[in-house]
Amino acid sequence: MIETDIIIIGTGPVGLFTVFEAGLLKLKCHLIDSLPQPGGQCSEIYPKKPIYDIPGFPTILAGELIDNLMEQAAPFKPGFTLGEAAVSIEKQADNTFIVTGIKGTKHKAPIVMIAGGLGVFEPRKPPIENILDYEDKGVEYIIKEPDFYKDKTCVIAGGGDSALDWSIFLAEQKIAKKVILVHRNSSFRGHLDSVQKVIDLAQRGIIELITEAEVVGLSGKDALESVIIHHQKDGEIVKNTDHFIPLFGLKPSLGPIADWGLEIEKGAIKVDTLDYSTNIPGIYAIGDVNTYQNKLKLILCGFHEGTLAVQSAFSRIYPDKKNILKYTTVNGVQGF
Ligand SMILES: Cc1cc2nc3c(=O)[nH]c(=O)nc-3n(C[C@H](O)[C@H](O)[C@H](O)COP(=O)(O)OP(=O)(O)OC[C@H]3O[C@@H](n4cnc5c(N)ncnc54)[C@H](O)[C@@H]3O)c2cc1C
């Protein structure tokens, strides 16, 4: 059991800055994230993009902002449970909460701050009836380790950068034995360079390209053995394959948090702007995951929300102690 003062669900910019603000009040934090690295959207979606509206930084790359926030939080020694989604919460008789991760890791604290952003990223799955039967038996939605596909036949589906880039990589590096790229349109959404490269590889017979077609069925005894493709002009085509990899992107969803008894409005958690508390005393929601009148999904607004939420958390944990605001210029940063 990991015990702390504040459990923060989400290591996006808002969760990370909240560690710093909590630390100034001598409150210790432990963060949980389903992703394997900290940084939320900044690390996962746009690490190399410059951000122009972080106060004091005319421009900063999203990835650099996360590095800086990690450095700023470091004196307060936050704990991390990464690569594990928080799936359940239980209130104890002593008013503390136990938050359990999908791998069974348990965390206990009197305060929970949900900084879950857009939620857990889940793959968009094609509407094939028996697809669940073949998950991890030939069907994957993310390519984690290219060598997993060594000398295998792979049917990749999709028309964006992911589908194009992985098709090129697995075929050009001669990792897969055969790559078949299936896309429902005749044009692609990916970068023009990648589209041109796929067309060139297809003309040279290195990739088999099937456009205006969709994978509509899967079959195989104990594992995937073949896919059924519906072609708009040619009708049904069957291809023997070891893997079917639909790369249709990731969609965020509030996930298990939606079932925790919190008041939800349009996929976000309703909060009181007094202190960003939710309808469950002791649970706060900050950053992109919350909603209130005039809400702006901006990093700087999330920083403000986390700052006010930890002040309120302090009063809940120490109802008899008075907290006097001290400037960092006066007090410095006294780490743990
Ligand atoms: C392309 C792009 C450009 C942007 N540009 C700007 C900009 O210029 N300026 C600006 O201010 N904002 C910008 N934004 C928005 C900004 O990125 C978000 O406002 C910010 O990331 C919100 O931070 P957060 O910490 O609330 O959540 P997030 O960054 O979304 O992080 C939330 C984290 O919570 C995790 N999580 C969710 N549910 C669970 C769970 N159940 N268990 C464990 N972990 C969970 C997620 O995995 C994620 O890592 C941009 C967004 C995008 C996509």
C-alpha cells in the first residue's frame, strides 16, 4: 500500500504543477498515470510543438515544459505509478480513499486530485463482430515492438500517418515477411512524403496496397489466420495473415472515473470553482478533466485550479491549522 497526503490521478502539466504547490504546503503527492511516461497530452501528442501562452515563457516546447515541471516538482519527491490506469476508488471509515490501479497497485490518502485531462487514451476499434476474440491472438491496435512482427505477414489498416509510417517501416526494414496496407478511401490523410513512399513501395511490390476496401471479418482457429476484406469494386478478398493491425488513432475517454459517483457533465467532472472540489468531499478535479461555467481548457488555467485545490486540501487534512500564504521569494523552496 502506497500512502501519501494527496493521490494525483494524471501526470499532465496540471498534475505535475500541483505537486509543487502541494509541496509548498508540506503535503506529499503520489501520481498515477496510465501512460508509461509523465506529461499527459504535452508528451503524448505534441512534445515538439512550441507553446506560446505559458506565462514567463514567450515560447517553450511542450516536451521542455514537462521537463521543467518535473524539475520544479523534484524537491518534493513525488512518487509515481506509471503505465497503470486508476480503475477504482473506495472510501474508508477514517475518511481516507484507496485508489487501485489496473495492475492491482493500491494507494491510500485523505485527498484525491483527479487531473485526468481528456482521460485514458483508448484505440479506435473497427466494427468487426468477432474482433475481441482475436485481441492478443493476432490483433493489435498499437505497434510497441517492431521485432514482434519479424518474418510475419501483417495486414495494417488505416489512412493516417501511423498506418503509413508503420507499413513503410516494417516493409522497408525487411522486418515483416509481407505487409498489406488496407484503406477505405483512395486518398490518404497522412503526410504527402509518406503517401508517396507507400505508393512507390507498392509499385515496387514491397507493400501490397489495397485501397477502397475495408477489413470486415476475421477468422482462425486458436489465433488469427486470415482476414476478409470487402473491396468496393471487386467484392470479397481473403488474405492469409499472422497479424491484423488497425491503426485508426486513439480516442480519449473518461474511462473508469466516470463510474466513481462523481457528477459528470458532457464527459467532464463538475466542480465548485471555490476550490475545484467535486460532489464527493475529499475528491477534487483540476485541469482539462473538470467543467464549470466559462471553463477554458488551457494549461495556465489548470495551474490556477491546482493551486487553489491544494489550499482547500490542506484545510481538510489539518482543520485546526491556519495556512498563511508565503511568497517563494521570501521562503524559498524547502523540499522534503
Ligand atoms: C495539439 C495540442 C496543442 C495544444 N496547445 C496548447 C497551448 O498552446 N496552450 C495551452 O494552454 N494548452 C494547449 N493544449 C491543451 C493542453 O495540452 C491541455 O490543456 C493540458 O494538457 C491539460 O493538462 P492536464 O494535466 O489537465 O491533462 P492531460 O495533459 O490530458 O494529462 C492527463 C493525464 O491523465 C492520465 N489519466 C487519465 N485518466 C487516468 C486514469 N484513470 N488513470 C491513470 N491516468 C489517467 C492520462 O493518461 C494523461 O496522461 C493543446 C492541446 C493539444 C492536443
